[in-house]
Amino acid sequence: MKALLTGGAGFIGRWVVKSLLDDGHEVWVLDDFSNGRKENLADFGNHRNFKKLVIGDIKDTRLLNEIFTSNKYDICFHLAASINVQDSIERPTVTFQNDVIGAFNILEQCKKHHVKLVFMSTCMVYEQACNEEGIDENSPVKPVSPYAGSKLAAENMVMSYYYAYDLPVTIIRPFNTYGPYQKTGGEGGVVAIFIKNKLANKPLQIYGDGTQTRDLLYVEDCARFIVESGYSDKTNGEIINAGLGKDISINDLAKLVAGENGCIKHIKHIHPQSEISKLLCKYSKAQKLLGWEPKYSLEEGIKKTEEWIKSNNHR
């Protein structure tokens, strides 16, 4: 199978590349390095099935037409996006251009060349979980940031191509993903930032009161979910969640990472209006359609992430 992965030099993209190569597929990556990093793909440069890294922008329609026409892909995993919630509030135009217009450009190429599309959305489109069963794909949506709004807009376009053009598409909504290769700076995820601060003997800073909860999915489980969603025809026309199926408050997460002697500090939330107080995934649809479920517990995932950060502290 020939696969194009947009955003393939990003944190999750890197692991999707690995999964596809491990499964014997040919892989092309398109990335503009606005969020991804070339070093994320360093392990694959000499792999016989890693065909090409194309440095470019999903808003460049001429480039997209060139690579789709030249390579005759079977499937496109579309992960490229502006993903930072706070940035989307401060710079909504950038998020809209990348996450809606960029997705439309990819859709047009997939339609033209008859390529299956797996579209990466986000759990941030949902309203908070209202019970301990968690959020399923029929739960209410509530876009409280331009990031979530842009993802929902793009989702609607993706589904319209399924119905209007019979284009095989799958929309995936992974919950909060963490693990090795995630950035540890201010633009990174909460687990990576907490671990980095712990190792540097700095306080673990929590926005707000810390009672908000997150369902944290280890990146290798996420990548396996993404590629398996693409392999199966059962997922065509479907929206599918993936998560651990357990949530944890940010306060308890900080304690888990920091240990007994760690320093934890609460600070004023930058954009409290964008906060979702409870995120808990119900992934029974992924179980039913794909036989997928997470393999790594939160404790195992944090341990593996901390080991990686320790061995790559120059990052």
C-alpha cells in the first residue's frame, strides 16, 4: 500500500510512520515543519519503504496536485494541522486556514485521485463528559476554541465528500495523546511538560484549580488506532474515538509525575473559557469495528515517556 502522511514529522505522525513501515507499506511524508521536526524521522531515512519527505504546505494546491498525481497513493492520513488551543484563540485566522482550508485541499486531491482519507480530528470538539461511562461518538459537541471549531468544520466537509462523492473517509477523534517525541516546551503536552519540569527540579505548574480531568492515551496506542482505522473498510463513513477509558485530574497527574517530594504550583489560567472540565473516552466503537483497545496503562506510558526524555534531554 502507498500511504501519504501529512504532518508526518510531528509527534504523533512520527509514530504513525513507524507503524506503517513496520506493517510493510510505502510511506511519503508531507510536512512544513511549523510543528514537526526533521529529527523525528531520522530513524527512517534509510528504510527501503520510506519513499520521500516532501517539505511543503497543505495550502499549496500546486504542490498537492503534483505529489498526488506523481505517486498514486492508496490512502492519505491527514494529521497536518494547527493544534494549539491557546494559539487558536489568539490567532484564529492561522488555525482556520490550516485546519479548514488545508483539509479541503487534501479532500479535493483525494476525490480527484480516488484516495481513501483518514482525517485526524480531536476530542476537544466535545462537551464535557456528563457521567462515568464517558464520551462516545454521539455525545454533544461544543467547540469552545477556534481549534475545536475548525476541526468540526473540517469534519463536516470530510463527511460531505463521503455522501456526495462516495469517497472513502474515516474521522478519528483521539483523546489527549502523550509519549516519546512530544515537545517538552510550552507548546508541548501536559505529561511531557510535567516530566521535564520534574527532571529540572522546577515546579509543575497547573492552570486553574487542577480539578479538570483528561483521558491520556499513550502515543503507540494512538498510532496503532490511526493505521488500523485506515486499513479497515468497516470504518468508511464513521467517526471513531480512541482513549484510555480512564480520566485523571490534572492535580492527580501532577502528583503521579512529581512523586511525594515534587513541587506543584497553581497559576492563573490563560484562557479559562477554553477549558473542558471532564474528558473521558468511551472507545467501544473502536473495539467493535477494529478490535482495538489500549495496551499501555497511564503509569506505563509515563514511565516510558520519562525514560525517553531523560535520554534526549537536549531536546
